[in-house]
Amino acid sequence: MTIITYDAIDDLKTALCTQWDATCVGGTKPTIDFVWDKKVVGFDGDSTERIMIEPLSEPIKPFDLYGTAYWHDLLIKIDIRSYKSGGITRQNQIVKEVSRIIKNIIRRSSAGLLQVSINKSETRNQDYRNMYRHLIDLKYSDVESHTFV
């Protein structure tokens, strides 16, 4: 059995970085980080548009009689932050571009993973005064053996 957490978040970051369409709705690509790279109390005036990727949990379920095959469901939180300079229009562009990229990578057999799906999308704009924030809960699914796919 292997853990897919780091492979999946690397895959997600690579997809967001390489498939961002700056010539279309997406505009300039925001900074894309893992949450531990930006683990700070406050941003102290930093108004850089940012997408933070945070792995949450990876429930692993054996489905073979002797425990040789496992189903993995990795939950990931994508935290999208933009600021007053672009307004809600810019926040909407970033969220739409992230969701477009996720829909493009929904089947990941070429990366050794099975599927990516959006579980939840919620705005947190009401919690902040000078920042727009949107959270997307994502699920990567994988199985140790791809023989049945």
C-alpha cells in the first residue's frame, strides 16, 4: 500500500500552473502554494492573489480479501484569495479558471490516479473586509491496482 497525498497535491499544483489560460478568462496566474509554505498568522499588507493547496485526509479502505488492494480518497482544500483591487469580478475569474482546470483533469489514469472531483464550493467573502476568499473541496480517488478499470 502507498500513500497518494503528496503525489496528488503535486499533480494538482502542476495542473494549475501549466494549464492556466492567461489569455482568456483566467488572466494573470495567481501565486500557487502549498499551505505549509505560507503558514503565517497574517499576511501583513500582502495583497498577492494566492491559491493555497491543503491536503486534509486520506481514508484508505482495503477491498481485497487479504488486504492487497486499497481504495484511497484524498480530500484537498483549495483556498483562493484575491483582494479589493480586482473586485468580485477578478475573484470570479480565478474561481472559474480553477474549476475549468479541475474539470480538465477529472480522469487521471495517465498520472497513476483514477479520478478528481469537486465535492463542495463555498464563498467566504462575508468574513473579510479587504479580501475575497473562496474554498473548493476536492477529492482525488485512487486504487492500488488498476486492473478493473
